[in-house]
Amino acid sequence: MPTSPVPRAVTLVYDGPARHIGELPHHFVVSATSIPAARTVLEQLPGFHNWLEEQQEYVVEPAPYVRFLPARSHLGLHKGTTCIDLRRQQAHGLTHPAPTDPIPTCLDHATAQRVFTGALKRPFRFCATATEPVAHVDHNGYAYRVVLPDPGNAFIDGRTGPNGTEALTADATISCTQSLRRANSQRMISAHVRALARRTTPVCPAPPTAAAPHPRHMP
């Protein structure tokens, strides 16, 4: 007869906006049977919400201020790193309402690179729901939303696919952001030049055709 999984320590890793100035990620420990289950537990604990509120002091750009790092999270305790152990809060049943907006998950590096490369060929436009220019990139059956703020680095702000809208994010490097800005500027200049050419190119009337001689006047 199969036995149900036994809860164990799970280390979940998140980083905040101070990552842009070199701050290391934060490690949280709760008890659960899997990483998804651990996230559900952690994001309802008061200690985690206190940390979220502290992170708001460092928000200096429109990128998501906190993100989950699945590639660095794992079952068991993380050795050699100071962890924020919230298992005691969990054992006492202390809970807090889950965040209204889901905390985005950091996209894996390889996929993020392909999406940013695809964004080089896409126009960034303002839309009714965005205060920064946005480009939409299709990759492997998903539509990714890439934002190009000014100032700040470009970032991926979610994707839409078979499972609906998912809260995923990734930050572009400074050099990648500069490449995106150059490509978008060149695209805008080319579009402007084409528009001016359409407005200023004179429409030359066709030369008049000589009327054929009447048969009566033909030699």
C-alpha cells in the first residue's frame, strides 16, 4: 500500500530589487513535501510578508521587485548559507493572506536569452495597459511580454500560453538592453523615414497620349 510523502525541510530562494546593487538572494526554510507545496506555505507566513514589505524600500525601477528562483531552490537545508527558518511560525499555524498578485518566478537563463534575442526583431510600442514600451515575442508556443523601461534594464513580464497567463520574469543585462534600444531606435527611424517618403513623394501625372488621327485625315 503506497504511503503518503513525509514533509521535510525545503529551501526556497527569492531575490529582491537590491539584486541590482549586488545583494545576494534570500533563503527561506519551511516544511513541505515538494517545492510547489512549500511556496504555498511560505507565501502565507507573516515572516515572509514582513520581508516583502522591507523590499519595497529598495524599489527603484519598474521591474518586479521580488522574484522566486526555482533553479536555486531545493529539498533539504542549504549548507553554508544563512537561512530564514520559518518552520516555527508554520508549526504554530500563523498565516497571512497570500499576495494579491502572484510573485513572479524567474525564467531559466536559456529561455530568457532566446526571448530577448527574439525581441530584437519586434517593435516596442505603448499600449493602453502599460506605461513603458512593450514587445510581444512568440517562443515555443508562448507569447512573452518584454518591457523596455527608460531608465532601467529590459525585463520579461510574464507569458501567455496553454496554461493561461503565467507570472514569469527575467532581467536583461545592460548590454542586452542597449542592443534592444538601438534596434528599436533604428526601427522607429526607418518607419519615420518611410512615412515622410509617402507624404512628400509627388505623384506625377501620366503624360498625355496623342490622339489617333481620324481616318478621314489619314494619307
